[in-house]
Amino acid sequence: MKEKVVLKPVRIVKPVTREKLQHTGSRDMTAEKEIFYQLQQNFVPQYEAVFHDKMAPKTVVVIPSLTLDQEILPKIEGIVHYEERLLCLLMLLRMPRTHVIYITSVPVDPIIIDYYLHLLPGITGYHAHKRLHFFSCHDSAFCSLTEKILARPRLMKRIKETIPVGHLAHLACFNVTEHERKLAVELGLPVYGCDPELLFWGTKSGSREIFKECGLNLPDGYENILNEAQLIKALADLYYANPGIRKAVVKMNDGFSGEGNAIFSYDKISPQDDIEMQISHQLPVYLDIVAKGLTYPQFIRKFESMCGIVETFIEGDEKASPSVQCRINPLGKIDIISTHDQLMGGEEGQVFLGGTFPASRAYSFEVAEIGRKVSAALKKKGVLGRFGVDFLSVKEQGTWKHYAIEINLRKGGTTHPYIMLQFLTNGDYNADTGKFILANGDERCYLFTDNLQDARYKGLTPGDLMDIAMLNHLHYDSTKEEGVMFHLIGALSQYGKLGLVCIAGTLERARYFYDETIRVLKQECTSC
């Protein structure tokens, strides 16, 4: 039975003019928040009226900014090209009256744009191009795309002028911070995403608080740690509370993809001596920091600016890292969008590399149900939009035990592969069965990565990749609804880095496409 949607009464807020915002001095932020609140309230009837109407005139302004820590972010090679991951949203152009405005730090090669547009079902390239508008800041500096846009008033003016008269429009962002809120106010557009005032619930500490509120299983540990002294004490307390503990994970509140994590080993701790004193001496020397090139003093400085958590490193002979992707729409409806098994690498498996969809049937329904509980708790807090919940699961005596690890209140590494699958096939995920089913009843799976990197790939241009893909049948075949989709193509020539989504009827066949892509790229690079 269809869930009945009950709209909450809208709080009437006295309009705040742009002029007032510019002249309120110390009250600027309050005025900005009021305007943002109004925009978000207006998004509710807009969503209800046109969001699911494929023929409605609407515009989506895509802001693929990774507005994350700007000291850790540059440690990821080719990070500016990660803005290309949301090019999957070009598939929205399959709706013939929808316009897409896409902004990037640096221009996107036209070959890459054509690569996405040729897959649009039932839409000619000419028709799609008329409704697609690209803007670039022409700025590869290490600050967020959103900050670059805000620093360019003429660019913002052009963006506003590009939205057709009569179109209902909104911003689609990778994540929403105070910078995206300011941009929304400047453009006069709502955001389909979480209010920055609620971002604490997507931090490592906030996640642990939500998990406790939901009564979930989570690693032993401590949250809301403020400084190095508290970190040392928390590590000592964890040692006392867990006899035999081998390792602990230290995490910055706003770390991402494992880059804000570090591992502390207790193997040099003597139980007979002062534990805190030993940890204080050993921590600067033996803390294994995941982010490349980040020194201990830098790590501690970042940790103290973000705060963070310490928790037990979960041991186990057979482990998995499932995740569930959820959405709370503007009407308050909760959807379980997908489940994945994440592929982890780096220091002690702390770095996100990619994943497979759907998650193992041994536990996909279980993690989906946990995701639904977390979603209900976040809904009460006022959260809106997409988010993910990550787990670390251990098989014990034939049964999987799931530890809730973190909530990501943003689009993540699992977002763009699923959007590609959904838009390319027009199928849908059934949370009750844990399967993605096409219109003809067939099932689809995929394997994806953002981290296919090889020095031999350096120098391959987007055009070279297209030639290789076409000549070796490494492309998505819409007639069979399977094959390979590339992304992060802009990072290939300089960094030898590429992303893949390998779609097939089984994970085994998806793995075949992945292995074949590696084989062909290796062969092509060797033969040149």
C-alpha cells in the first residue's frame, strides 16, 4: 500500500531581501539562514508538483564541489577531476523538457561530454545539447569549486540568466556546507540536500550518537574527543576496557574515504607500566596515518580542529564492508536506494577503493533494515536528501555481525555508479529482495572503482580512451544492457587514473568486464 504523506505546517517567515542581507553587518549569517530556510520550504511544493513529472519544465544546477577539508583533499591525486563523477546526472536530459547546468573548476573535454550524451535513450544529441549548459571557473587551485563560484559574481549572474523563464530549478550538490548554503541564497535556488546546520549527524561523533540512539551494535570507543590529551586518555581507557585489544582506529570527525583515519597499535604497551604515559610517548612515533604525506603534528592539528573519535579496530577472519544508501525526500518519505559491498584498501583496509552492487544476499536485507532505522532517526532531526550508512561486518559461527561505522550526509563514492545503472537501464532496486530488476525481469549487478591507476596509462587522452574502448568493445551496449562505463576520464592523461562501472547480469560477468578492461589497457599501453 502506498505510504500516506502528511505535510507538516509551513512556518511563515517574514521575507528577507538581498539588500537586507548585504547591510545587516553581524546579522548577515542569520539573514542568510532565514533566506535559505524559505528556499527549502518552497522546495516542498515544487518537489511535489514537478519532480517526478518527466515532461515538466525544470532545471537542475549541478554543483559537483567536494567541499571537504582542503588540506587532506589534495592528497588524493587528480582530485579536481572528481567533479566529473556527477556527469552521470547528464542522464537527466532524457526528460525532453529538463535542462541541466553543470559547473566545474576546469573545462570538461567535449569528447567526455559526447561520451555521456550518446547513451541517452530516445533523445538525439542535438536536442540534448540545446538543454545542456556547461560553465567553468578555469581555476584548478586547491579550494572548493563552490568557493570559486562564489568568488565570481559574473559567473553566478550567467548561471541565473541561463535558467529558462518558468522553470522550477534546484541545486544538486555533492555535499552541502555553509558555502553551498551561501551559493543557494545568491542564486535564489533551493538545494536537494541536508541543511548545513545538521551536518554534525554526518560526522564520526554524530554518527556514533545516532547509532546509540537507535540501539545499534557499534565498535567500543569514545566520541567527541577534543584534543591530543583527550585522545591519549581515550586510547588508554579503551585498553583498560578491552583486555587483549590489539589496535584502535583514530578518526577525524570530518574525514572522508578513510583519509582522516589513523591506526594505533598496542603491541608495544607494557601492562605493568603507566599506560597513558606509554601511549603519550608512542603515539607520535607509531601512529600509522592513512593520508599520504600527513605528518603527526599536522594530523593532530587537523584532529583538534575537527575533533573526532577513537574506536576498537574490529578483528575477524572473514570481514566485509557493506553500506546502504538511503534518501529522505522533501515530503519526508524514506527510501532505501541501494546496498553495496565496499572494496577497501590502504593502511589496514581504511581507504575506500570501489565496490560491488548489490551487497551480498547473506546480509543485504539486514543492512537495509538498519539503514531504515537510521533514516527514521535522521528524519526526526530534519535531514533531507541522499546519505549512506557504512558498516564493518564480521562472520562469527556462520552468522554475520554488523558494526555500524559511520553516516555520510552527502553523495558518496557509491552514488554515481548507481545513478548510471538506474538511468541507463530504467530498472529499479527492490530493498525487500536486494535485487536490481530491469523492465523485462532480468537482474543487473555491477563492479565499480574510482581508483584504477597505473603509470602506464599516463599520456592517454580522452580521445585515445574512446578509440581503445570502441575498437575492443569496452563500452556499454544498450541493446544488451551491459558493458563498461568510464568516469574520471579527465584524470587519465596526467595521473594515469580512471574510474569504471562494469554492468552485467551477474557479478562474475561484471568482474570479467573489469579484468578485460585491465588486460586491454595494459596491452594497448605496452604496444605503443
